[in-house]
Amino acid sequence: MVFDCHTHFARETDITGDFLFDARHAWGKDYRIACNKEEHTAAMKQCDGAIVLALDAEQAGYYVPNSYVAEYVGKNSSKLIGFASINPNRPSPERLLEEARREFNLRGLKLAPIYQFFNPTDRICYPLYAKAQELKMPIMWHQGTSYLRKGPLEYCNPVLLDPIARAFPDLKMIIAHIGHPWYAEAVCVVRKHTNVFADVSALGLRPWQMYNALLCAVEYGVEDKLLFGTDFPFFDCNSTIAALRRVNSVVEGTNMPRIPEDIIEAIINRNTPEILEIV
């Protein structure tokens, strides 16, 4: 099976302000980030299933409501799994997470310190993590860089997840994009903690970084904890699979080590819902 563990879904009106301005500054004035229902549905024909992520980052200009994601995935629940997003800065975020699970049947939690402006290690966030562990809702972390100029880079290094993993050993967590550009730190956290994984989404645009991130995971023996994801609509399954299968091209004609093809195929065909226990 090909399961995409990292897809986004938004209306044009959900992405505004600083986020949209900075995205266009980074990628060009015509850059479009939003992805409507029809576009998402069409792209999902490339895979057997996918996680669809909400994002509660209103202050940054990126707000996709839990209810909107729930309504969409509910119409195709045999294929799509929704993840809630709750900004830890909101009052009683643990109560909001419980509501997202009970009322909307969302199965995980998306957090992004660089977009939600919070320090992952701040103890004020721990009740939210505890509730996620209690409800068996994995946390998908955008624990990496971004072009958002107001976003706090000091909160983005994957090493900051180590104390959380120590405090909540039964909480499954996924470090998106292998924590780019801090892939070595991400791999160290993944190796150290049984319930911490990483996804390979959004690395196809940077083949040298993808190669080094995968090689680092292989050298540390955690290649079986890498999950397939695309970061749709930025990438789709076909382009991400193609990027993975040609990753060794960057070292063609050299004595540099190659990523074994069986490892690449195992990533592409990993049964993520079973691993995260969200089936």
C-alpha cells in the first residue's frame, strides 16, 4: 500500500496575512498554497490512503478548522484520516483536543511551533500532550524551518522533542520532513525513542538534503521508522515516489554510499496507519 501521512487541505480564505505574504516573497508573487476539495480528492487517487491535517495558526495567517477537515474526511472515511490542530496558547487546549476526538472523530494532532508561536518544552503545553497520550492521538510535528519571518526558529529544532518523548513514553510522535534542515538531530530523537518517527515529506525539492537525511537514518539504523508523506499540495505521491527512487542520482559516478533500493521501496509501501494505531 502507499499511504500519504502528510497532506494539507484548505480554502483560499484559510491562508492569508503574514503566511501568504512570506510564501509569495519566498516562492514568487503568483504562488498559490490553498488546495480545495476537488484538487485534494483528485490527488488522492495516487495513493491508497492519507492523513489530512488541520492547522490552528491563526496568528500566522494559516487557519484550517478542525470541523472543516472532519467534514471532508468523513465523506471518505475508508481512505482519509483527519488530524486536528490546536494551538497550545488557547485556553484549555486539552479540552479542545478531547472535543476534536469525540465530536469530529479526528485521530491525531498537528502542532507547528514556528506557526503557532510556542515553545514545545513549555510546561503549559504538557496537559495537551498528556491528553493526546490518553486519547492515543499521535502528534505530527512541523519541527523544522519555514519562510515565515515572524516564526521563532529557536523553537524548531527536533531536539526540543526529547524531553516530551521522555515525559510521555506512550505518545506516538512524527517529526515532519525529518526535521529539515536538522535531519541529524531528528534521527537522533527517532533512534532514542520507540514511539517517535519521522516522515520524508517535502524533501524531494532538495535531493542532496533528501539523500543525506536518508543516509543518516540508515547509518543510525532507523530507516524502518521513516514514514511516507508528500506535504501535498506542495508535492504529490507520484513526484515524491519519483524523487525517492532517483535519490542516488546525486552520488552517481562517485564512491559515496547508496541508499539501498529495498529501503526506499519499504518507505514508499509502509503501513503507517497500523504503525500509528489509527486504523
